Amino acid sequence: MNHNHRSDEQRVVITGLGLMTPLGLTVQETWEGLIAGRSGIGPITLFDATGYPSRIAGELKGFEPQKYVGFKEARRMARSSQVAVATAQEAIADAGFNNGWANPERVGVVVGTAMGGFDMAAQQMRVLWQKGWQRVSPFALPASIPNMPAFHISRFFGAQGPTTTVTSACATGTQAVGEACELIRRGAADLVIAGGVEALIHEVAFAGFAAMRALSTRNDEPERASRPFDADRDGFVFSEGAGILILESLAHARARGARIYAEVLGHASASDAYHIAAPDPTGAGAIRAMRWALEDAGLTPDDVDYINAHGTSTPINDAVETLAIKTLFGEQAYNIPISSTKSMLGHPMGGAGAIEAAVCALIIHHGIIHPTINYETPDPECDLDYVPNEARRADVRVVLSNSFGLGGQNACLVLGAVR
């Protein structure tokens, strides 16, 4: 255990959390839902999904953007930007920065999204094709591009430090937290608003994933459709949501007497260099990301108390992730509790890893591991301890959180209790 090899200026801690998920529009509601083993999945209401093979999703329930950003502003923003700003609001308040920053130039933003404001782009393409270019909104193009969630957070909350957008498919949220860490480690910021968002329950996304045959078609039982590691899993459930974390150097957090949820001990990303959508069947890229994240933390596989799996509920992903864990951890793999947040939230793409990072911080903070729900029929290829169906009390000191995405993008975070 030599992870205090960094100075207090370089150690990165989590001091604020914001969550918007299909289980609730706050951290509290989401956390209570996860511990209770509730599903946030239901029939699609955001567009008419009649005739689509998958007609279920994890939608945000009761989200009213004008409450967070005002009516006029909301009309000019893609849904992903609206959700990102709303989630950041909770995280910033949670960290105790209601009255702004002492030094805005030392506050960075690293917020990613996999697909960005595609909803705005699609809407305006329709206008273009039906009515001509003169009728296209001047807000359409800027609203569609993927760096807008980061921009809007930076503008709404006056963060003037470095800002960047991570776009690495399903690994986005995890990698954004890792990259935010580096800004603090190298002294470019004292504090970073970090995370990821996706809000695209939209025809285009569903048509694309339907063509890939990637989505669960258990339409008659939405709550039971996302079933990671279960033998009867038949695809992931698409969802929306955001996770925002306030990261600070330990020195900065202690100087202001902040409440600390957890420390970001290490992070890494690695490429499969294998296939556009299918994971490397040997799990090599996933193994590299996990191994490098542990090395960055100065830890070994034996130090890990819990793994938050990527756990999407697709036949291939869950088997490969299990194989990767067994390869890296050896016999120890059978002793580590593992759970999939996606069993309850579905898969909010660019938001997933950031939501899961926040959930991992809460697991460390509260000493309780949320279950993997819908785990009913064991799969011989997936034979680890997935904390089936019931939450479990545990003293969790070190957590590994995995995200693996389209394009062979693998990212991993290691979080720990602050010593």
C-alpha cells in the first residue's frame, strides 16, 4: 500500500456528487433506488417506438429543464447540455460552493459525452430538408457539438480554468474523471468539475443500435430486461443520465474543511486495437486498463475490495469482462464482490462511467454494496460473485470501476477511502 506516494497537492479527492438517472433526479433518490434493487427501466415515452425491436429505455422521469436553466436558454440547448448543467448544479452545491469560487481560474471542467446533441442536429436536418437552409436555427450547429455540455457547465458556474471534452463511447465518463485527475496532479487546476452525460432517447440512436442487434428486446418486462451476467441476458438497455463529480486536490479540500467521499487513487485507459464494436475475446484491452489503473494507484490486485463492472448485459461483454477479471485477479477473483449498476439504470453511454464513479464513492462512503438485479439463471461463463439481487454491507476500502466501449476503448478508475 504505497498510494500516498503523491503530495497532498497531487492527491485527488471527491468532495461533491451530482446524479440524474432513471432512478431519480438527485443523488439521494438514485442511491436509495440502487440499494433497494429497483429498476429504472420502462416503456419509451420520449418518441414513438412502435415498430422498433426494442421499445424500452431508462428515461429521466419528470426532468424539466427550465427549472435549471430557464425557458429561453433551454430551447437553445440539446437535452444532454440541459441534463449536464442540472447535474452539475447538485454536485457544486453538495461540495459547498453555492457562493461561487474563490479563484475561478483554478476551476477546470472535464465533461464528456459519447454522442452529444444529436437530437438538435436531427431536428434541424428535418427543417433543412423540408423547408430549406434559410429556416435552420443559428443555435442548431453549436447545440449539436459534443463539447457543449462542458461549455455550458463552465459558463453557468463561472469555471474559467482548463476545459476539455472526452468522447470515448461507453468509456467516456470513466476516462473524463481520470483526465480531470491529471489536471490537478500536474497543477493546472485546484478543482475540476468532472463527469459524463448522455441524453439521446431518440429514433436515430434506437435505429442504429437495432441494426446492430445490440439492444434487449424483452419489451413486455422492462424492469427485467437488463440482466448482467445472467444466462438469459439478450442485450443492453439504452438509457440517459449524467454523473458529475467535484474533484479537488487533497490540500485544497482540507484547507477549506470539505467533506471527502473518497480519493481517486488511479486511472488508466487502453485500446483493444481489435474491432469497431466487438470486444477482444481474450479481454486483453480490459486487462491492460485494470492493471495500469492499479499500477497508477500503487496497488496490487489483492488490494481490491469491490469491482463495479461495466456489466452491460450483452452476451459477449459480460463473458469477456468476467474472463478479464479472472485473468488479472487469478483465484482472488472469486472472493471479490462485483456488481453492475447498469442492471438497474441501463446503459447511459457517455454518462455511465461517471455515474458509476459517483456510485463507487457512495459505496465507499456508506459501506454498502448495491446488488446486480435480475440475476436468476447462472451462466457457466460468468461464475463470480455478482452480489445477486440484495445489497450487502461491507467495509470497502478500494474499488475498481470498469468501462469498455465501442471502438475498443477501455477505461478504469481506482477509488479508495481517504487515509
